Amino acid sequence: MPVSPPAPPVSHTPEPGPEAAAPGSRKGTRALMLQLAVRCGLAVVAVPVALAVTLVLFPFWSWVERTTGIESVGHSGPASWCYLAVWVPMAMALVLPPLWRLAQALSRRLHGHADS
């Protein structure tokens, strides 16, 4: 009587495929979106801080006006662009890191790589 080779072990769970990584990546993407929303809220809250920093930098804005001729200081304080020059870097520092991670996570999902 011929002896047949042993049957491979039966697995009750299928091999993980690309869809197996999808729930984890969605959860990771959701967390990144939440962090981005929180950071955007912090950027809005940073407006008063930027206003205070701009006023503290009044001597700097006066120096900029004297040396470059660009109107930086008026009768009512620093010019509008001075406030933006302080707030925009603050907002970008808060918003860009999670936005960058979100773009990377979405890129990995589009190319079929699992989140690590």
C-alpha cells in the first residue's frame, strides 16, 4: 500500500493580505486626522500669543523699518504683515508635522504598504 505524504496543516485563518493592513492603517489615519484637527485648533489659539510676541518685538520691527525702509511700525503699532510674520511660522510649526505624517500614511496606503 502506498503511503501518501502528510496533508498540510489546516489553517482556520486565511493568510493576511493587503486588506488585513487596512483596518490598522485606517485607525492610524484617523488618529493622525484627530491630531491634525487638534493642532489646527492650537494654531487658532496661538493668535493671541503671536500678537503678544509681535508687540514684544516692537524694537526689532523699528530696526527693520530703519534699515530696510519697509514700513513696519505705524502710529498704532506694528504693521499687519509683522503679526503675520510671527503667527505663520508658529502655526506651521504646529500643523505641518501631523500633516506630513498623514501624507506619508496615505501614500503608504495608496502604494499598498502597511503602516508600521
